[in-house]
Amino acid sequence: MKLNRNDNIVFFTGAGMSAESGVPTYRGSGGIWNEYQWEEYACERAFRNNPNNVLDFHELRRIEALKCKPHAGHFRMKGIEDKYPNTTIITQNIDGMHQRSGSKNVIELHGSLWRMRCESEGTIHEDLENGKYSNRYCECGNFQRPDIIWFQDMLDEKIINNTIFTITACSLFISIGTSASVWPAAGFPKLAKQSGAYCIEINPEETELSSIYDEVIREKAGRGLELCLEKVQY
Ligand code: NAD
């Protein structure tokens, strides 16, 4: 496949993309949910029962994320975005690693650890320092919560519609480091395929969706992207 400057390209990334930077996945070996119960730290009910406990947990996630750096694969994506302006990164990750490598056109399906939202007013706060918020309350007096999708939360409809629109229009869809087992993200590779995109999966392991891809690269994210870009003659 040879890319043209105006091609619509989608990178669809999951926890495996950040794993190479040292950010732990949620499941599998070293996964966070082996150590913590999500019921106590990552759902609305846990926040209502013990907001400070939940906020401490997310503060720790930010501090841990700050110890990690984007890897060569993140910078390769940024290079593609520079050369092909119709490139979009659709990520399930909440760690902001794509933005830290300079990518601009990023759709965060599950929100961002780096934003806080007042549940009562919906106001967004981004005045973090070294992963910490000096004040856990909104000006209105209510607690702020991380602006991310927790277990049992609804996804933002506008973000999903934008994602579907973007995927439907893409001619190249490259999925990296996702098991694509979390819905609705799990449906996106099929949507890309049905919409006529050339689909490539980069993942060291087989996934439930591997068979629908036109090409599969069984490598880690950084090396996989390098091989992938050779194939698409960018
Ligand atoms: P997942 O944990 O279900 O799957 C991770 C996939 O990455 C697996 O298929 C694994 O084989 C692959 N992988 C592992 N190491 C890799 C590497 N070095 N290079 C390429 N691939 C590698 O992750 P998911 O599909 O993203 O779904 C998990 C959910 O958890 C998402 O909703 C996401 O929001 C959330 N999450 C986010 C982060 C983060 O922000 N960094 C981390 C963990 C989980």
C-alpha cells in the first residue's frame, strides 16, 4: 500500500501502546487490577463512599505515569501526523502519552487522568502540579473527580459519534496494543474493515479480532510500527 498525503489514517491504541513506556496494563501479568479491586477505586459508587481514597489512587496513577516517557513508537506516530494531516489517534488510554510526544489530533475515548471534572457543575480543571491537585474541591464546594470513564460509566456520546465518523472515513486503520475486548472500542476494527479501510494489527499476541485484519504484525508497539510503516511506504 502506498499512502497519499490526503489519506485519512487512524491509529487505534490501547494499554499495550503505553506498556512499552512502562505504564502498567489493567489486566494480565503486572496488571493494576491484580493488585487493586476496581470496585474500591474506579467506579462512581467507590467515589461516593470514599472520595479521598479514590482520588489518592488516581494521584498515584499520575505520579507513576510521570515516571514514564513516550517511546519511539509514539514519536513515529507524531511523525506521521506531521506528514499526513488527516491522521487521527483514537486511544483507549487515559495517560496522555500521545500528547506528551507532541501528537495533536487525539480522541481520548476514556478521558484523561490529567483532567478533573466537577460532578455537580461539569467544570473541567487542569491546574495540576507534579500529578497532584492542591485542591480536591471545585469552587462550588463539591469534590472533583477524574475526567475519565470508570467502570459502569457511560461514554461521551459526542466523542463516540466523532470516533465513528472518523473511522468510517479512514483508508488505513492501524490498531496497536489493544485486546479490543472493551466495548464499544471492540467494535471499531470491524467498522473500519466494513468501511473499506486497509486494517493492520500490531500486537505481540493474537486477539479475538486478529482474523479480520488484512495484516497482522506480531511485535511490540515500537518495533511493530517501524515494520508497519515500511509496508505502507510512507
Ligand atoms: P488490554 O489490557 O485489554 O490489552 C492490552 C493488549 O496489549 C493485549 O492484547 C496485549 O497483548 C497487548 N500488548 C502488551 N504489551 C504490548 C506491547 N509492548 N506492544 C503492543 N501490544 C502489547 O488493553 P485495552 O485493549 O487498551 O483495554 C483496557 C482498558 O483499560 C482500556 O479501556 C483503557 O482505557 C484502560 N487502560 C488504560 C491504560 C493507560 O492509560 N495506559 C492502562 C491500562 C488500562
